[in-house]
Amino acid sequence: MAEHIIYLLGPYRIPGFQGERNVRVYLPSEGAPAGPSPVLFLFDGQNVFHDDPSYSGGWHLHQAVRDLSGRGLVAPVLVGIDHGGSERLTELSPFPGDGSDGRLDDFLGWITSEIVPAVQERFAVRRDLAGTAIGGSSMGGLAALYAHFRRPDVLGAALCMSPSLWFAERKIFDFVAAQPVPARSRLYVDAGAQEDDGSVLRDAARLVDHLRHRGYGEADLLFCPDEDGTHCEDAWRRRAPGALQFLFAEADTERQEEAGAPDGPQQAA
């Protein structure tokens, strides 16, 4: 069986954005799946897999996914959506400010209307909320958090590594506070103490505290402060395996139940 086959979709043109970009897809297994796998859509697709397409090194998430699969755990299909180079800041920012036009809503609309259906049609992925997540780091982590609360009807979970919550005068806090808690929501949030003199970690802790007060428990929200963490791909690569395992733990439970595993404690939706 061939290993590490990454399918290249595109190139795509996004209405209102310049240039073209690719979408990269990695399957946990090339064999016939026992059933559909959960799927994780990721911003900054150039950084998701190998070092070469990225200016600062890759996350090597395909290796983390392969290891999960090899241990018999739920492993997601990875969908890396390339950023638009010079337009990256504008397409990943939910709000205008700090040199950005704030066009994440347009970018997210394209993802949910074109890329999500295309992946669901071509690959054996789950279509339920517990099995459909979005993620990223830095501005991508901010975008993932926003996307989950903006489109909870499509994206039931979010992976937010070192999210740039400071962006646009921290407007994301007011946005999240104004949204209802999604009916299906699982969040992974982390940050390093060595990022921007600790301000990234303090912002992340503030977000987590807000969400805890709104009812997020240990099963719904995992916060991983990293005392040695810096703002770089190496730190995110190191924390990624645990993030993936948590993010799809509910999908793993549901898979076992569907397979006829003994009944256990049931999680609230």
C-alpha cells in the first residue's frame, strides 16, 4: 500500500480574490475504509504537510494522522486549503483592521459552498457535525474559531492553535460573546508562554475562561498552555497529535457505538 499520498485538487479561483490556489487532501488509509472518516479542513494548506511548500516548515500532520490510524484511533481526512499569498491577511481576518479588509466571510462562504461539498462528494468523509472540523494556527487559528461560531451548521469543531485573538482590537471576544453556544461544539485551544511576551497565552486563557463560564466542560473544550511554546510551526507540530486525538474523541465514541461496543456514559449534545 502506498504511503503519504496527498491528492491535489484545483487550482481554484475564488470570486473576488486574486490568483489561484490548490486544496490538498490526505486520507488516513488508502485501503477501503470501514466507514466514512471525520474530516478536518485547515487554513494555510501550504503548511499542513511537507516543509517545501511552506516558507517556515510544515506541520507534518499526515504523519500524526497515520500514527493515530496505526494505533487504532479515529484519524481524520486532512484538507489543507492554500492561502492566497499577499491576500492571506485579508482572507483570514473576520474584521477589518491592522492592514486587512476583513473578508473571512467571503472566504468561508467559498469553503462551505464549494470545498466542503466537493470533498464530501469525492472522498469517504463524515457529513455530521461531530465529524466535521476546521482548524489553523495564528491567523488561521483565529479564522477557525470564527468559522465555527459563524457556521455551526457545517463545522462542529475547531482546532485553534496560538490564535491571533489580538487582531482588530480583539473584536473576536465580542463576536463570540454575542453568538449562541452551538448545539454541537468541540474546541481545542492552545498557546505558548513564549509568544509575544506571553500575551497570546493570556488572550487564549481569557477566551477559555469565557467559554467555561458559558458551560463548556472538559469534554467540550481542551486548553493546552505550553510553557516552552513559541509562535512557530515546530511548536504546533509538537502539539498537533494530542489536538487531533481530542478533537475527534466524540467521533471515536460514536464509531464504537455504531460498531456495537458496550454502552457507556453518554455525552450531552
